[in-house]
Amino acid sequence: MIKEYLENINIKETNEQLVSLKSYALTNNVPIITDDGIAFIKQIINIKGVKKVLEIGTAIGYSSINMALYSDCTITTIERDNEMYDKAIENIKNGNLQDRITVLNQDALEVDESTLGKFDLIFIDAAKAQSIKFFNKYKTCLNNQGLIITDNLLFHDLVVTPIKDRNLKQLVRKIDTFNKFVVEQMDFDTYIYSIGDGMSLSIKKDVIK
Ligand SMILES: C[S@@+](CC[C@H](N)C(=O)[O-])C[C@H]1O[C@@H](n2cnc3c(N)ncnc32)[C@H](O)[C@@H]1O
């Protein structure tokens, strides 16, 4: 009920490309960020004056295009699936954002992160069982005032639901392990929010000293 109330009261997206990408994602079962999740990220980008974003998990480019349209940041985004990569490239071209968004068609665990440069914000939104690996690998790419946002930490509320399916149970256990891991990182100040599908915001501690 609260979700519906907020959906009705908040101003709806009117950008034609974003509306059409969202509808494409829904029809084709492509998982994309929720409305409140992307609103949260865009507000952080604007409040903090984020200039460079690294995204792990592009899918069709919905979140990257969204971030690019509502700020002046540049985005590097990594996608391992060839079909998703092609679709993202097509969508980014259609949005005329190719000089602001670079898509790498690679497995994010195999990218040489030392070649990417430094980023103000890293958005982790790829294979949910690998979040600890992504966090540890890519935290080295953060600027001094860097932020890491990780999505799907509540995994459709399954982190608090009894599960019978063995594979799903294992995946949810890994997400729970990530959640415990991320709040305990001493070099970051982290809080997990019930925004979107559950998002953590981790601020590199040198920011707040
Ligand atoms: C949830 S979708 C990303 C959605 C996108 N961020 C958005 O909100 O529009 C996750 C994507 O991550 C990709 N992915 C999963 N594991 C990956 C990995 N190890 N390296 C690169 N991409 C990966 C999947 O192929 C999928 O397209």
C-alpha cells in the first residue's frame, strides 16, 4: 500500500526513451533498477557532484542512460552477456550518449581494474552471489571521496523468507553473507536501506574524517 501511494504521488518519468526501455525490460524479463533505486542514486550523484561512475552490470543500459540523462557524469559500465551488451550499445547510440557512456563487454571479474582509472561512485548490480568479489576488486578504483552502492540486498524480501529450493537458498545465503560483510568493512561507513530491492551505501572513510 505504501509502495503504491508513493508510486502515485512521486512525479513519473516522462523521458520517452526511459519509458520505452522500462517497458522493454518488463516485457522481456530484463531485471533493471527500481524507480526509487534510480532516484536515490541520481540524487546522490547530484548532491555529491559525482563526475565518474563505474557500473558493474549494464543489462540494456537503462540505469546508465538514466544517470547520464540526469547529471553530467561519465559512466563506464561492464556487461558480460553479448546480447545485453549489443542492446545496451544500440540504446546508448539512440540516446546519443556514446561519448558519456562506455560499455565494456567483459566479465567484471576478469577486467583489469587497474586500467579503468578512478571513480567517484561504483554501482554494483551484477551477479548477486559475487558481490563480495566485486566490492573487494573494485574498491581500489575509488577516488578519495568515493561511494559504493550495491543493489538487491533484500532480494525480493527473500532474505527474511524461509526457502525450500536449494539453489535459491544458497544464493540468498550469499546475499545475507554480503550484507554482513559490507556493514563490517572498517574502511567504509555503510548502511543498508530498504530502497529498491535493498541497497547499501558505503562511503569510503577518508571522506568523513
Ligand atoms: C540486474 S542486471 C543490471 C541492470 C542495470 N544495472 C539496470 O538497472 O538497468 C545485471 C546484469 O549484470 C550482468 N552480469 C552478471 N554478472 C556479471 C559479471 N560477472 N560481469 C559482467 N556483467 C555481469 C548480467 O548479464 C545482467 O545483464
